[in-house]
Amino acid sequence: MAIGVSRQWKGNNMREVQGYPLPLGVQISENKINFSIAVPIEKKCQLLIYRAGRKRLYRQFEMETAVGEVRCIALTDIEPAEYEYNYLINGEVVVDPYVQALAGREHWGVKKETARHEIRGRFLSQEYDWEGDHTLQIPYHQVIAYSLHVRGFTRHASSKVKSKGTFQGIIEKIDYLTDLGINQIHCMPVYEFEECQTYRNYWGYGEGFYFAPKSAYSSDGDGARGLKDMVKACHKAGIEVVLEMPFCTGADKMMMLECLRYYVMEYHIDGFILNPLVIPIESVHADPVLKKTKIMEHELGFQTVMRRFLKGDEGMIPDVIYWLKHHSEKQGIFNCITDQNGFTLNDLVSYDSKHNEENGEKNQDGPDYNYSWNCGAEGPSRKKAVTELRKHQINNAFFLLLLSQGTPCILAGDEFGNTQKGNNNVYCQDNSVGWTDWRGLEKKKTLHDFVKKLILFRKEHDLLTPERELQGIDLSCCGVPDVSYHGEEAWQVPKEVSSRQLGVYYSGARTKNADCYVAYNMHWLEHVFALPALPKGYGWYVRATTDCGILDYPELLKDQRKAELKERSIVVFTADRIVEVETKKNESITTLTDDQSS
């Protein structure tokens, strides 16, 4: 390949000196930049230097010094902000696999060619004021997670942010997230990937430059600074940032570890979601730099069981019991009813089958088994019975998610009924189908407010978020186990395959909380639950139901021995002293009435 060298800059002070082989990539010191890249011994390698923003090549240096298969060179008297670089390996222009920032990818969806020097490595500025920022290290049992796509979360016009589809757009939504009760976000790939493919690579999975935050995800084209700004702003608001890093199969193990360390040290990332089939999780846990970093993976056990229980499959009670009490930290997992790979929650209760025709793959792509149920009509429906049932099922799904003791994760937009029109694989839908449509926030404010109150209820009741998994034994010598399971008869675990009913009794003795009893009836028939007896002077109060959401005031159950549950419904009870609660309730109502009259 013939490469023209610009004469305009000839004669400057840049000069070559001895480089060092490790670490791979670029290292900037006070007056020197070191370049290191692994290249097979039999191949020729040159370093290409460009003036920033100029089209033509500026300088070219032979890279003959090698340690094993690592070529290295260093340049002195070079101002990082004024230059860009690539490599020429056996006549092919190659971008540094360890590049920390890219030039030429500042605009989403614009195809650029590396061979034409349109994509180049950029030197990352070493100056950034973190203002004392550090990772948050929120305990697993206190996390309320929220999964989003950086571009799709705010790209829709209805997001009403200034910097749509960017890290800055997420910053503009931080107040919304904190108000909802979120303290951890999960971001789909944020590194540099090629979106301009046969099908638009909207999600970002596949090969990429893993060390370089995506330039097009920043409003000013500086992906590195954009990601740092987002992380710092999230941390100030008490929100952890977790990155999904789905390295390609066959990626170098050492490179992957170096990449994770780099994001922790350079970007203050709180955690990662990894594929254990690609990177050995044990080696990640063993790394001293990553010891306090949350290392997680996708696990479909909770999702599959709860989806099946939700739609009324038989034989699910034993698995439901397991997942209701299973703790997340030890396995590094999180609970979700929905995630990006599949239906949204609205679509889970609106479609029996996937509808991926718009992807252009004849509906052959995407998971075939979704354990969904359309509630009587496929897709949008105006039938009142159908729409009401769907509302109830969505509420039930959030109860299952947020009353389970593992770490819950909400898919962005589920809290206000976001839909993908039955598409369960929107990997290429860089449009209103794949984006979060914020108009739902106004249309389904009741749902949003229910989710917000349910999150608050979870946070206010420590017995629902224990630091360690409950044992099912009486650890406090109060005569009641920390958790117990019941059917329609108290203290009898449902054993029938046909049973779709379950009662869960949480004792508040150890946490000094009020006892809590959650009754689940996923059957299409009404059922009566016998309630565990309480000490004298105490009563069961209704705190939340599928129909009404979280009640403003607890309602004393008239019959303390039993509770009737409608079909496909969940009711949450708490125990308290009858006189004290009723007195406080009356005082609150009186105060409210006085305020209104004044």
C-alpha cells in the first residue's frame, strides 16, 4: 500500500526512542508516548502518525524492536492532543486493539473505513477532575437495578432531554431514576463497536474496541469524557454503574482481565455483567484489583420460573419457593422478569408468540420460548376484560420481582408499559420499536406510581431484604421461623402439582420489623388462605393488593383467620398492634381533613 506523507509538518522535533513491551497499547508519560502491539514475528509492522483532524498521514516509523511477538516503540516531543495513530501490518491499516479512544466514530450510523485512514486511535487525555469520586459498593441486598441501552434510553423524542441517545441524556434522567428508587444501572455495551452492518448493530454485541467508550454515545464526540461524566453524576446521586462486557468467544483472557481493571481504575465502574462461557469468572474474582467489584452474569432461572408461575403453569411451587428466598450475592446474579433479550413486560402479557418480521429474518430470530401469555387477545386490544387482566398481570409480575429476596432488576420502560410491538429481539431496531417510548409515563402513570411505591415498601421492610439468605428456622427463639411457607392451610406447604397458591410468612423478630405475610394466588379461580395466628393484641393489616397497589393506610382484615384472594392476585399483609395502628390512622385522617378544610 502506497501512503503519501504530508511535507507540511516535516522537520518538527518528534523523534523515535527505545520503547518497552508491556503493557500493551499506549502509555503516555510527561514527554513520551510508548506504543506496544502484539504482531506475529513473520509480519512487518509500522506505526502511523496523523495530525489530529488531517486526512493525510504525517509520519511513519518502522517497528523492528520486538520481545517475543510484541513490537514496541516510543516517541518523544509529541503532544498527545495534536496527533492520532494506527498501525500498518503487512500493508493493512490496523487500529490498535487496546485503543482507548477513537477518532472518526463521533457520529452514529456513519460508515467509515479504516483502510482509508478514516478511523484512527486517539490519545486519551490524562486530565479529569473526579472531584473525589469513588465506587459506591452498595450491598447486594440493598440494590434496586435498572437495565438500559445508552442510546435507546433517551433517543426517542418523548424523552425530552437535550442530548438524546447519549451518556449526557442519562445524566438528564438521573432525577427520574432516583425518584423511582433506582440505585444501580446496567448498561448494554458502551465500547466502540461497528453499528453499520448488514443489519444495524443497535445493541452493540460482537467484536469491538473494548477499551474505548463509544464516541457516538457522547454529545460532543468524546466518549471517554462522556462516560466519566455519567459515572460521576450517577455516583453523586447514589447510583452504581454496571457495564455489560460480552467479550467475543476466543478473546484473549489476559486482555479481558486488563480491560476490566482498566474500567475500574480509569472510569470508576462499580461492576460488570460477564459471560462465563467466554471469561473464567474464577480468575476475575481472584484478581486483586477487582476484589470489591460486582461481578455478575445473566441467569434465567428466576425469569423462567416466575414467568411460568405468573401465567398459571402447574408444578411451579417448589421452584417459586427457591427463587423467592434465593440470595444474589454468592452467585453474582440478579433477578429479572424481563431483559433486553426477549419481550418487554407489557409484551409478555400481550403476545403468545414473537413478532420479529421487521428484523428481516422471516421471524426466525429471537427466542422461541418466552413463557408469555396474551391474556386472551394477540397484541393491542380494546376489550376491557383483556386490558384489565393485563394490568393485573403486570402488577403481579412486579410483586414477584420486588418481593423476592434476590437483587431485582427492572427493564427500562417496564414501569410505564413500554412496548416493542411483540418483537423479542430488537438487536437491529434502531428506531421507535427499540427505543424507550416515554409517552407511556403519562399514559400509565398509575403503573409507574405503583412500582415506585412498591420499591419504597421493599426498602422500608428490612425483612424483605436480608443481608443473608433466610434459613427457614427459628433463629430468634420467638416460636416462628424467619421464613415459612403455607398453602390454603396455614403451616402446610402446598404439595399438589396442581397447586398455584402459596403463602410466605416473614418473621420480623430479628429485624424488629412487623411480621409480613404475602399470599400468591396465580390460579384462575378464587382461593381462601388460612392465616397464621398472631399474638394477642396484634392483627393482620392489608398493605398492598394486585387491584389497589400499595395502600395509603393499612386496612385491618375483618376476619383474622382467613383471607379470600381473587383469581390471579397477590395480597401483602403486615402484622401490628391493633389499637396503636388504628389510633395513628385516625389521627392521620383527622389531620388530613383539617388541612383540607383550612
